[in-house]
Amino acid sequence: RLAEAGAFEPFEVTRRQALWRIQGLQATRDAPLTLPLEDGEDHLLPAFRRLDKLEVVSWDYRTSFHSPRGHPLEPLRPLLNRLRLPTAKQLNRIPDGGRTDYAGLVICRQRPATASGVLFMTLEDETGLANVVVFPRIAERYLVLLRTEPFLGISGRIQNQEGVVHLLADHLWVPRLPRNPAKTRSRDFQ
């Protein structure tokens, strides 16, 4: 896990090099080699392709559920821009009543008992948070997506009143991208 999380990078050992070495150590422990290998025989390591930004952040999230190296959607922003999906920061500048699509990572789902079945969600991207309101009839239609998808697309109408912005969901969907962001966990409350 330490190798996957990049813990050996300060020692100039990439994640893949560290994993390779660990696999080698495990193999020697299980079946000792007849020829001893000296430490520092880096020339015996395969030449691994460097991880790109999306892979680095994804490996971080897979091992520690966060990344000090960036947000999972940051490397995907050029693609999201081509799909005309605004950032959370841009979403907050859309006037009241405007219609838009938005895609973000689900970080929180709440359905308070006092809210008459309304589901409140918080999605995030590399620029900030987006508040989403899902009314009961919409929630029923998209129940599986709402409960299971860590990366959601929301289509709906903006409610922008006194600087507080909500996206009132009409339609939910899973963004179809050639590469997906790291899987994240949401904090869900009743």
C-alpha cells in the first residue's frame, strides 16, 4: 500500500519500481533465489511508463481516499470543458432559473426526516462544491444511481437566491468519459 501511495518517491523510487521490488522480495521469501542479488541493481528493473496525473491521483485515492497531488477531476477538466460541463465555481455564477448540466464527485447525501423526502447532495470538482436538491419523484426514478454512483451528472435548473446556489435536479446520469476519475466515498446521512 505504501508503494501504491507513492511513499517511496522521496527516495527517487517510482510507485511501479517500488511495487516491482516488493514483488521480488515476496518471491524470494517464498522461494529463495540461488544467486544473491545486490541492493542497488536498479539496472535490472524494467523501464516503466510514468504515471500520468490522473493515474497518480487515482492511485492516491485508491490507497488513502485523498490526494495531496490534485483533485480527481482536475486532469479531466479539458474533456469536461469540451462537453460544456461547468465547474462548481462557474455553476455559482449562473442566474436564477438558468438550466445547466453539471458533473461532479458525490461527497455527501442527506435525507433529513424533516425534509419530506427531499434528498440533498453535495458534489465537488477541483474548483469547489455544488449543492444539489433532488425532489422525491426524481429520487425514485434514479434511486440506484443516487445510491451507488460516486461520479454523477446532474441536469436541472439553478436556484440562485441571495448568493446561495442550488441545482434542482431534473435528470441524473453517469458521465461517459474515455477515462474515469478515481472512485471516492461519500458521507451519507439520514
